[in-house]
Amino acid sequence: MTRIGLIHATPLAVAPIASSFGQHWPQAQLQNILDDSLSIDRARDGQLTQAMRQRFADLSHYALGCGCQALLFTCSAFGPAIEAVAQASGVPTFKPNQAMFDLALAQAPCGTVLRLGLLATFEPSIASMVDELEATARGRGIALQVQTAHVPEAMDDLQRGQAELHHQKIAAAMAGLQGCDAVMLAQFSMAAAQPLAQQCSAVPVLSSPDCAVTELRRKMIHD
């Protein structure tokens, strides 16, 4: 049985990724490792600090010491810290949105500009995600335009147990992303809002947990 270390910076990511594993890879054994102060500190400091990078390294060392054969991070505001872990871990290590970005970029129309929307409930994640997405697109020779939007207070709604209000705010924010070829939901915690958001969009609305699990399973089983 393959053991996957899931490293979380917010408890809101735990249920969405568990649901995706239940759908797409129920045989995997999951180990959830949570430091819920990471997202609080990231929002407070406004940047990824060296201390945060070390905490990511420490969390990954713990997961590997427990026998995890792959690592999946579920918070999207810590890209460089995850990259450092990937270089040192010796096991497949996945950023939360890596697979979703790959799927979105695969829709690039030949000879034209790919227009993608990014909708986020955790504002500090936007800049690093856009940087990562644009760098990936450049590496593949894809011309890209990115629109972003933040949905304020939606994450607070989810923390208060008001999931339906969270979903409605995300769906309403879809109207602010015009002319996109696809829209991506930035946080794992937004995944349950995808069906309602899709009803408000004529283009594909992508969520990261399903994409991540599908790609991780392919990597671990078929490669």
C-alpha cells in the first residue's frame, strides 16, 4: 500500500483532499500532517520567510521518517518552500496546484493566447501562484494572460461552518473573470464550490484536489 504524506497549512484543506482520494485513489494510505499556524503566519508576515521554509523542511522530514513514499502539499502560498523540499526529499513531491496548472495549460489553443482566470479565497497565494503559472507557460512556449480575483471573507465563512455561503460567494465572483478559456480555483478548500461555480461559467472550472490526486496516482503507479 502506497503511503502519501499530506502536509497542510490549514485544516480547511483536509476534507477536500480526503474526498478526492476517496474518489480517485481509495487504496492509498494517507498521513495528514497539519501546522495550522503556517497560513496565519504567512498572512501576517506578507511574505515567505526563512523560518517558514525551515518549518516545511521539518514537516517533510517527519513525514519521510514515518515511511511516506510521496509528499503532497495542500496550501498554495508556499511554492518556493515546497520546491526546496522537492529537491531534497528523494521522493515524488507535489505542489498543490501543479497538476491543475498542467491541465489548464494543456488547453492552450494553437497560435493564440491562452486566457486563464484564477479565483482565490486566500489572497497571499495569488502572487506566487501567478508567478509559478507564468514561468511554467514560458517554459512550454505558451502565450498566457492571467486574470485574478480574490473572494474576501469566503474562507472565514467556511471556518464558521457556513459552507453554502462560501460556495455562493465563489460562484458570484465568477462574473468578475471575463473572456477566460478556463478558470482555476486556487485553494484546496474551494473544491466543494466547484459544481456551483461551474454552473455560473461557460468555460471549465478546475479545482486542484482532483487534479492532484489523479496525477499523483499516475506518477506512483504507472511511472
